[in-house]
Amino acid sequence: MRIEYVNKVTNKSGLTELPPRLNPVRIGHHPDNHLVLDSPYVGGEAVVLDNDAAAGGGWRCWNRNGIAVKAGGTLLTARDQFVLVTTDRLVIECWPFVLTVTLTADELATAADDTHRLDRAAAELVRDVHRDLVALHPNDPADRSEWLKDGYINPLEREIAELLGGRSDFPSDELAQTELGTHLAGVAVRSALLQRMTGLGEVNALTGEAGVWKRPRIVLPELEAALVRLVDAARGALKLDRLADLTAQVREVDARFWPFWAAMLAQPGAVPPRVGRYLAVRRVTKEIKDIWFGFGPLEDLLDDPSVSEIMVVDRDHIFIEKGGQIENSGRRFLTDPLVVAQRIMSKANRTVNTAQPMADARMPDGSRVNVVIDPLALKGPCVTIRRFPPERVTADDLVHKFGSLTPAARRFLEAAVVSRRNVIVAGGTGTGKTTMLNCLSAFIPDKERVVTIEDTAELQLKKAHVVTLQGRQSNQEGAGAVAIRDLVKNSLRMRPDRIVVGECRGGEAIDMLQAMNTGHDGSMTTLHANTPAGVVRRLEVLVQQNADSDLPVESIHAQIAAAVDLVVQLGTVVRSGKKRKVVAEITEFVEHDAAGGGIRMVPLFKRGTDGELRATGHLPTFLPDLIAAGLVKDAVEFVRAVEAS
């Protein structure tokens, strides 16, 4: 800090350079001040500059004796009034002196700046150690199952610890401390706190409750106990129990954890050097193992079966959907998220780079992943992972477990599928279209040949005779792409009884309608639309987008009416503050209304204002077919079954 001053009465001036990071800085006529102003008009301690960096507040200029002081153009007339310093230059008028204070960039750094600086340093450390570790393992076994044995993992952890010990920015032994080491120890405590908040629970290093490679091998019980104590202290100091909402808890951790950690480090004996070094080694080891074996900070979230969606916005923000609610997970990438994004794609034999900045893929556990990187994603790699339950949801689950369907609606849909009705499952993003399509597909008789077509394989048809086709993106030269439309056309030559398209979103819509009209009854697909009427409008747009299908709207409506029998409309309702996915409506497309210029739609089941799905009283036009097939005894039985629901 540099302070220039001039006495407006005597015209005497001076300059003083104060030591870096001196905090607070006291100014007045008393000789114990850092800057002594020789005038009886100046108070003993007239002005104080302090930096509330731990709380993220930055520099403040205080009036300490009640004699009027002007700082940065603001008049401070009372004792303990202050003004925030927002620039690197501050003019203070303290009669008869005028002081010009100049702050360095280092002095202006806030707690957030320090955290980001140390996060960058930690990322560089992890990257360097990972690179050195790769150099030590040029001849690892090709069989990755060998990597999961203790004989491989134990030496790997020891090598990481040895590489860390050789760095000047990391504590060399249990008595040493470094700024980066204590920061990494804080990262370890923050991570363990987040694990507890999200319900995953920190990996129990002592009992070995974890996946094969996720369990730490080099553990000391008393230091693990110290980690638990620090997590308990953080949770109590931040008063997280008063906040029921996970996102609010994460916001509190983001705002107050590092001031808490600075306070802990300031308490003698609260975080001994041995504990700090152990936690720092533990954290770096986890970071590197998560990259070495898995998908970095996403691994903890992928371990939780209740997390249905993982959304990486940027390196510092990873959101999840859990129980129908989107929450901030509080996790962040210490290293470059692009490395993880490219690893996910490579495991699915897909490529993402600046030439191909968008890609879809299927992860090893069946989850669907979409990646968008620079230059399209301005904040850095954006990763969206749609997860599916390990056990397939059934139609009975929709009735009894989730309350999305009524028994009568379930029986009707089963009869409709068995009797080869063409069905479109419609809904907005995240309403469960793929899950519903899986449930309906389970009703297809086992002796029928089914061809499924998807951009990214998500359907889980538990049938013996299912041909699964998946589209392909172009290669780096822009060639080799296979569109869904190409697969739909080709599937017509594969003698399918039914065609199931994961989602109609382009030119394949016209081919799908034509297939439904030419002997492939009982086919199914999904569509983004919020109402049955929206399904018609969406199909209009998709068909009209094709350069080779110059059809008037009336002809398109005739095609839709002839092809589509039912629309299962999905939506969401809020119950007890939680969002629930439900069937909002089941509607029959009856006929093309040439006079009215549209399609006559009859709702068979509809969710009322009370949120319950009920029969409307209308009977399906194909009820005689259901009776003839033995799926329903007669109209009376059908009506009674509906009324019983």
C-alpha cells in the first residue's frame, strides 16, 4: 500500500510505503499509528483501513474518532462510520491533510479471488501429478480388470503421495505447511460436508464401503476421525440444519465455508499440520483416482441411484435432479471438465472437439449424455447426463408406485398396444416419455418382430426378437453420418411387425406416418408436445421441413388421422411441494375433419382440476376390435372397468 499526503495549511507533503498485506492500517497523530500525521487537528487514531477478506467484503475506510472525514467523496461524520473501497485509488480528506491511498492488485484480492487462485493452483498440481503418474505407468495391463485389484491400487496411491512430497508448493512432511496444502485440506473438508448434505455419505475408508477403486487404501483412523470432527464443526458453524433445501445449503456453503476454514486455521491446534497434510493428500488422491478410473467429480453423483439428471453448467456449477427437483450439487471441477467430457465420449466411440463441438452418447451404465463444448458453450464444456433406473420401470409401477396411471387406464393402454394401435407418447422435456415408451413396449406380444430406432440407445425392451438400431454422427471429415430418417426407411426392408422410434424430431416424421399407414400397425414413437393438439402442429412442422415432401396442410392432417390412433399425453403435477410425472390425458385421433380443417380428437381419459386421471365417458372407436380380439368381453365390461377405477 502506498499513501501520499499533503498538509493543506503548510503545503508539506510526504509519501509512505507500507508492508504488503498489512491489515489493518491505522492513521492518526499518535506515534503508534502506521502513518503518523503531525497535526493537533487530527485524532489520535483518526482513520483505519481494514480488509475483511475472510468474509469477502474487501477494504473499508473507517472514521475512528468522530471528527468529520471524507473518503472517496463520502462524508463520514460519526465514529465507526465506514465506506467500502471499490477502486485501487482512494482519496481521504482528514483536515488539514489530503491523503491518496493506492492499493496493489494483490491487496485488492478478495477471499473469492484467493479461492479461485488457489483452485487454479490445485488444478495445476493435480494435472502435473497425473501427468507424472502416466509417465510411471507406460506398460499397464491391457486388461482393465487388473487395475481394480489391490496390487495395482495400493502402489498407485503410494506413488501419488511420493509425487506430492517432492513438490515445493506441497507440505514435504507432517510438520510442514504450505498455502496450497491448507487449501486442499479445506477442499477435502468441504467435499466431505457436501457428501453428507446430499445424502451420499463420504466413503467410509475404515469399513471399506465403496466401489473397488473408490475406497481409500492409505488411511489412518485418528486422522479420519479428525475429518469427521471438522465436518461436524463446519455443519454447526454454518447452521445448515436450519435450511431444508439443498440448493440453499449449497449457497450457504459457497458463501461461508472459506471464512469458516480461515477461522479454523487461525485457532491454535484446530488443524494440526499432520491433519492438514493428510487431508490434502487424501483429496488429491481422490481427484486423480476419479480421473484415472472414472469421470472425475461426476463419480459421486453417478453412484447415487436417486439422481435422475446431472447437468454441468460450467466448471464451478454442477446441478442435479433428485426427486423431481433441480438442486445445486455443490460439486465443482478442480481440473479441466473438457478432459472428463472427452473421456465420456471416447468410451462411447464418439468424438467431441472444436470441429465437432456437439455430441450425444450412451454411457457404460446406459445413461444418455449430451456434450457441448467451446466455441458453442461459452462458459466451458456443458455436459447433460440423463440417467435411467437400474431396474426398468413397469406399467404396474406407474400405477401403484408412482401414481402416474390408474388401473383402468393401464388396462386400456395394454389392450390398445396388443390390438396394434399406433401410439404417440407426447410431453415436454423430462416428463418421462422414454419411460412410458418402455412400459408400453412391454405389452407387445413376444412373437412379434420389433425394430427400435434411436439417436442414442435408451429403450430397454425385454424381448427376445428386438432389432436395435442407432444413428451415427458424422466423422471429423463430416462424412459417415446415418440419420434417423435413413434408419426408418431401411427398417421397412427388415420385415418388422412394429417400428419403435425413440423420438421423432426431424424428417423421419413423414416416414413414420407412412409406415404406420402401410401395414406396420402397432408402431410407437415419442414427440415433444404439450397437448394432443400440439402433437398435430408439431407433426405439421416436421413434415413441412422435408424438402422432398411438399404436402399441403390438409394432406398432412389426413396422413396423421389415418396413421395415429392414440396420443398418451404426459405432464407434471405438484404434490406437497414436489413435482411428479403423470399421464395427463389419453386421446384418440378419430378422423380427418376436412370441413373443419383439422383432426377430430376425443379424450378418453383426462386429468381433472383435482389432479386425478379419470375416464371421460367416451368409448374408443376401436372398442369392437378389442372385443373381437378377446381383450374386452363386451362394452358393458369395458364401462364397468373404467368406472371401477
